[in-house]
Amino acid sequence: MSAARTPGTAPARIAAGEGGSTRARLTAMDVARRFLTLREGSIVVVTVLAILYFSVRTDHFFSHANFVTLLPYFAPFAVLAAGEAMLMVTGEIDLSIGSVYLFSPFMFYEFNKAGLPLGIDLVLALLCCAAVGVINGVFTEVFGISSFITTLAMLLGLGGLTLIISNAQPVAMPGATVTTTTENVTHVVNGHTITLPEQVNHVSTFAKIFGAGTYSELIWALVIVLILHLVLTRTRWGVYSIAAGGNKLGAREAGINVRLTVIRNFVLCSTLAGIVGVLEAVRSSSISPDTSGASETMFRAVSAAVIGGTLLAGGEGTAIGALFGALFLGVLRDGLTLQGINADYLDFILGIAILIAMLINVYVGRVRKGSGRG
Amino acid sequence: MAESEDVLTIEHVAKRFGPVTALRDVNLHLRKGEVLGLLGDNGAGKSTLMKIVSGFQKPDSGRVLLRGEEVELRSVDHARSLGIDCVYQDLALIDQLPVFQNMFLRREQVHRPVPFLATRRMKQETRRALDAIGVNIPRIDVPVARLSGGQRQAIAVARTVTSDADIILLDEPLAAMGAKEGAMILDLVARLRAEARVSIIMIAHNYVHVLESCDRVNLIQDGHITFDRPTADTSVEELNEIVVEEYRRARLAAISGDGPTEA
């Protein structure tokens, strides 16, 4: 992260006079302190602790197979949360991403049914999602309705529209059809080569890229979060987003087009939710209009962004933190399941864990801002 | 002095906010290289006038002439491109951004071809600018939220003074400052006045400061400019008398109940 967020080093300086032996230790502590006071430092530590805990307590947590199991609980939420973080930095929130996530694959399906090729379906579906972002942004920034209300209405309305379009019926995701062929597969067993006819599943290259490949969603998540991180920390877009969320009037006085900045981030957030919707539909090769699932998806993404260190009030946020927030929630869910925790307890424990994680965040945030603030 | 020396002329400018009339009919001119002090009671319309000249707000009627040519200031960006920059009363700083990013807010320097922020270059230039002005800000990579009121004010002033602007508007540049920091800003204004490269309109409350730092003083009362005189031809006593008289009238009007009623 930029040097701007490094904490003051006053305590280390005061203590440094006490002797050479403590100096080295203090330097190490200083490094730890600096890391912890990065905006995303605390959630990284909390996530690593959770991973360590589950690795020790369960046999299968720290395994490749479990990592693959964990991915769908993590990667899609990382993208949703990072998009949400970009918007929350400007001081707004988008609750409609749950419905956009649902709406996007159905639009994809409709365009495909109309006879358009897969690539065009994808682009058009994402344009629809971007349009939703424009509507959210215009209602918020031009008509002055709070984004909480605007996007709550959009969450309900777009969920309803998805039910209407789909007749509330699940459909198979175009381009994600799994075909099965019988092929001769050669195995080596006890030094003998055996060739047996076996059922082998195939998916199209399109599907492999857009969600069906084992690591497809992970790669999408990492690339998207990296790009958002760079946008937020290294570009004018990022500076103006922070300015819009930190001091809206001041940003306008300085000549920043706050309206454009905020609407742009609404569009970004919506479009990313649309991408995740398509990825997830391709991965599961079917789409079902589950509107209650949509709200839960949204809540998890918003939680991940907030746990990751993005302020609801605006002015501060991090895409990488959002990724770790999503990873933390995924690890928690997966780890508790592996521990054999009764499913009824899962959300209860998740709720408490989120509160604890936030307490740590708030405490570290105080350290970061220096005494007397936060 | 000759009309042609005016860099900025404001003619019959009026501005209302709903039922509130901020400016009734303002006529004002600013000469090249001059420092014009603008005095007036709270709510007299000083800040509104500044925001019109800086392009932040549009007047309901009236004309703005820049170097003799009429312009319609469309936005802050537009006014800035014409060489007008403003230090607002609220400073327009972003607490969460570090000092150097605030210094370059909306004037960010970026690399080519990938438009990443040229952070190192902006830090160096910030350091140079702050040193040149003589303001003591130990770290320029900390969020401005951590700085004192005076330091924040100094950054806002430094940001505008180091820009390419040749018409600078200062809306109470000494408001949050202690004596020492205030003296530094007055020094800076004196230096700019001596160089005579830029023209400045400065809003202030302290008559002594105005008489010391400005070439001419304008008083704005009830949305009009009611007093316009070179600082050499007036005194603290005279300015005081005018304002005391204004209070007297306002009190009489309040007592008799038939005075001018501002909505």
C-alpha cells in the first residue's frame, strides 16, 4: 500500500532510547505494527489465523481437494465485495447486486434464445447490468434519493423482473452444457497398463473460461481485484472516488465531477455483479430464479467488503481487503462444515465471528489513525 | 486607472437561493497585480461572489468579464482553465487523502501511457512548494486529517498559489490560523503583491490585515458593493464606523419592525 497509510512511529522512537537489545525487537514490532495498520492488514491476519485454526483442528482443511471445494464460497464473493468496496468508497452502497447477479444469466439466456452467439450474449447481458448501474447512479446522484433506498428498490424490482422473465422456472445455462462421451482411458495399476472405456465429461472452451474450469473463477477474482486495487490506489479514478466519499462538497469545489465519479462506480459495481452471475451460472450449468438466495449473496458480499476494511461512511476502502473478507467468510463456512458443526449453528457462529472481526478492525483502525481519532 | 487594466470585471451580478437573495446587484473590478480586500458582514454575499467567480455557482443575471471579454464560467474546471483559482472558506481538502494528493487534487500528474499517478513527482513538487512558502509540514504522505487547522489552511493556500492561476480568490485565508501561521500567509500575499504577477481578491475580517495587505478595499453590504476605496485613503476607524453604522441601522430596523426584511 502507499506510504501514506503508514502509521506514526512515535512509540518506537520513544522506546528506542532504552537500550540496544530492545531496539531490534522494537523494530520487528514496528514492522508488525506497520503491517497491521495497513487498511487490509487486520483482515489478512484474522484470515490467516482462521486458516491455521482449521488446519490444526481438522484433517482435511489444508488439502488441495478442500481448496477446490472452498473456491465457490470465496471467489465469486471476492469480486462482488471488491466492486461493492469501490462504490462504498464514494459513500454509497449497492444492495441490488444480489438481483443483478440473478438477472444477468437470465438475460444471457434470453439473448441466446434469440439466436445470438455466446460472446454477444455475454456482452449484451453485461450491458444490461451496466444500465442497472446507471439507473441506480442517476436516482442516487441526480434525483438525490439515498442509495440505500434506490438500490433496495432495485433489489426487489429486478428480482421480480427476473421472476417474470424466467416464469420462475430454472433453465440450463447456454454454453455450459456438459457432454459425456465414452472413451478408452489408460490407467497404470500395479505396474500394469490397463485401458478401460470410461465416461468422460466435456465442457466447451467458453464454459471453461467463464466459470466451469476449476480455477476459472479464482483467476477472474484475482485479476479483477488486482485491477480494482490499482484503480483505487494508483489512478485519478481512485483519488476522485475517495474524494467523493470523503468530502463531497470539497471534491466539487476542487472541480471534481462527483456525479460522474459516483455513477461510474455504480456501473462498475453492477457490471461486476453481472460477470459473477454469468460465471456462477456457467459453473453450475443451470440458473434458477432464487430471489431469497439473491439477498443472501448481496449480504455476504457487503459483509466481506466491510470486514475487509471498507467504511460504510465512505472515503476509505480497499479491494484487496474485500478479497480477504470474502476469503475469511469462505474459510469460516468451509472450516465449520468440516468440523462437523451442525448446520443450524453455522450462521450463529458466523454472526459472532463477523462481530469479533469487526471489533479487531475498529481497534486496529484506531491505532492506524493515531490517538484521539476513530 | 484605465479600464483596460482590469483583469476581472463583474457587472450587475445577482444570485438568489430560493427565497434568500445573496447578491442583489454587484459591480466589482480587479486590476492586474492588485490585491483587493473584500469586507462584509456574515451573510453579506462574499462567499457567494467568490463561488461565482470560481465557476462553482452560476449567477442568475449579470456579466463576468475576463480581461475585457465576457465569459460564461461553466464549471470550476473551466474557470481554472481561464486562470482563476479559489481557496474556499471550507478549504476543499479531502481528509482521507495525503497532503501531496490534496495539493494536486484535480491537477494530478500521471505517467504515460498507463495513466498511473506520478506519486514521486507530485511529492517532490509538493515538498518544494511548501518549502518555498515556508510552511512547516513535516510529512506530506500523511492524511490531512492529522494536521492542525493552520497547516490545513496553509496547504489549501499553497495549492492555489502554486497553480498556474493568475486570478486568485482567497476566502478568509486566515480563519483557522494562529498568529504565526497567519503572518506566514500575509507574508505570502505581500510577496505575491510585490511580484504583481497575479491579481488577488481576499476576503478578511481583520481591518488591520486588509489595510496592510491590500491595495484597495471593497465593502459588501446586503448584496451590494457599498464602499470602494484605495487602502491608502481609508483607515481602520473609517471602516469601523461604517460597520458600526450598519449595526445601528439594523438594530433600529429591528426595534421599529419595519426595516428591510430578509426572507
